[in-house]
Amino acid sequence: MFQSILLQGKFILVEILNVTYNIIPNPLRNFYLRCFGIEIGSASSIHRCCKFFHVGKLVIGKNSVVNFGCYLDNRRGISIGNNVGVAHNTKIYTLGHNLDSPQFETKGAPVTIEDDVFIFSNVMIMPGVTIGQGAIVLPGSVVTKDVPSRKIVGGNPARIIRNRIAEIDYKQSYNYLFAL
């Protein structure tokens, strides 16, 4: 009984976060996220219209941005490094179901996105995936396996297209006052 009440309380907290986050002005959003146990580094931002699946269990480094309309299934944990760009409508999942189980129980693992990664729009990242330092994920890709460092991947399922050649010499910072 007590466990059920706690679970309902978490669902209510997550819903409060999802509903109220969109009306919080940008200068206050990072403070607001920290109130819900989300760690977010300096010059980083999560734009509006993102959906969170849990309170806490989300860590974002410095100079990183998660653009509008992303799903952040942080039930098993998401770690995003420094200088990472996550384009709009990307979905990061950490929990699903065991397809081979007669009870269809949940199954999941944390997702790790290392430093200097860029993820284009409409990407799906599945539970347990690590995207290595400096990698790029092309639009519409479905990432089901780890992506090695400095590789460019794309497709469904995502596969290695080629190596990333250029040195990384930019910072992600879209912490504008009226950013979506």
C-alpha cells in the first residue's frame, strides 16, 4: 500500500514537471530542473516542449542543448556530456519490455552520450546505448547499439557511415532568453 502511494507521488511529480516546465522562463529553467533532481551544467539548456519520464536520473554537462520536442525517458538514467547537441524531436529511451518474457516485464538500462556528440532531429536512441565522444547521429536514425567515438552513423538500425574527419572546435550554447 505504502509503495503504491509513493509510486503515485512520483507520477504526480513527473506530471507537474512536464506541465509547468513549459511556462518557466529560460533564465529560471535550470534552477527549476535542479529542484526536480536533474543535474544540468553551466551554459546548457533543455528547451520547452520536452517530455520527462522521471524526476532526477538525468545529468547534462556544460555547453549542451536538448532542443524542443524531445522525449527524455530518464527512468533508468540518461547521462549527456559536455558540448552535446540533441536536435528537436529526438527520443531517448532507457526502459522497454522484455520481448521474450511471458509476463512482458520491463527491461532497461541507462543511456550515455559522451562529449562533443551531435544528434540530428527525429532520432531514436534505445536503452543501454552509449554514443562515443565526437560521434554524429544522422536524422531519423534508430540507434540500437553503441556508437564508437568519432563515427558518423545513420539509418534504421543505425550503422557506421564513415569516420568524423574534422577536429571539433565549436561549443553548443543556445541558452537564449526566449529559446523554445
